[in-house]
Amino acid sequence: GENVEQHPSTLSVQEGDSAVIKCTYSDSASNYFPWYKQELGKRPQLIIDIRSNVGEKKDQRIAVTLNKTAKHFSLHITETQPEDSAVYFCAAIPHASGGSYIPTFGRGTSLIVHP
Amino acid sequence: SAVISQKPSRDICQRGTSLTIQCQVDSQVTMMFWYRQQPGQSLTLIATANQGSEATYESGFVIDKFPISRPNLTFSTLTVSNMSPEDSSIYLCSVGQGYGELFFGEGSRLTVL
């Protein structure tokens, strides 16, 4: 089955700095890579995603990059703000093309943005 | 995105009892999953709820302990049976349309005394 490794487990930055979270996956059949943000006591929320036919995707201060050859993808947050503080989860999903699939999540990264 | 209603949002139960968690979606969805999340931990997949057939359980989870129903494309239940304090956790319903996107319910925080 799929295995997703996520690093670092904790990331502490100063407000305004950039933050990068990295994930690697093992199953070459994975073709969809979402990122979730989970604030304390809340449900995980999808913040950005990328499919295997794209190398990079950006949405305001958030971007995701994908290297299929190396089987890794990364979340980039620029100009971090205290409200970015949360736990971030990456996931890899094989065969996400209209059929059934099983998502595999990373272990999460606790991002702390200091004012 | 789908609107997911999960209940109860929290409950305190006595050991040895059972609790059923409900997940209702406002539209038909292809995939429904049940996750467990310990405080500060990642999301552990319990099972995939299959419409009209037995759920598909992940390693370490069995039907006798976590029976799941999915009578249609908008509703599923997870029962935590014969509870012990080790079952204290947050249980999350998740739905997807088949192209990978997942949306989560608010979660059910279970405490077993």
C-alpha cells in the first residue's frame, strides 16, 4: 500500500517568514495530492491540492509543488501570519479518477507562527 | 463542497457500552470513510463504508468492534462497541466524490470512563 512520510513534525517560524513542509510517497499510482489544515478543535479543511499532471499550483500565499520522478511534494506558505498556526496534513491518493480510492495521510506538521 | 452533519459532537460513556455515530451528507457521494484521531495525532483510517455491502476495514480494526452501516449514498453510521478507555478519541466521518477530494465532518469526541 501507499506510505506517506511528512517532515518536519514541528515547524516554528517568525511572522512574515516562509514555511515549507515536505512529503514523500511510495506508490507511483498516486495521482492526487491534497493538503489539509486543522486548527485546534476543528475539522481538517482542504486548503490546496495538486494532480499529477501539474508541477506547481499557487493560491495567494500558499503553493504546492510536485516532483513525480522523486515522489515528493511540498507545501509552501509565504508571509506567514499567526492565523496560519495549525497542524497541516499532506495526503496521497492513488487512482483518484472517478473510481474508488483509499487516501493515505502524513503524520502532520504542527506549524507555529510567532508574532 | 459537501455539507456533512455528524452527531453526536461529543459524548461521555461508561466502559462496556456502545455508541453509534451518525454521518449525514447533503448530497450523494461516492466515498465515505471513518477515521480516528487521537489528540495531537494523525488521521487513522478505520474503514471505508460501502453502500449496500460490508465495510472494508483497515488493519487493526474489526467489524465486531466497529460495525459500520451505509444504507444509501448520503448516510453512514459507525458504532464503537464494548467501549474501553482506550477508545477515547475523536471519530471523523469523511466523504469524497471519487476524484480524490475529501471533506470532513466536525468530528465526534468520545470519552470513555
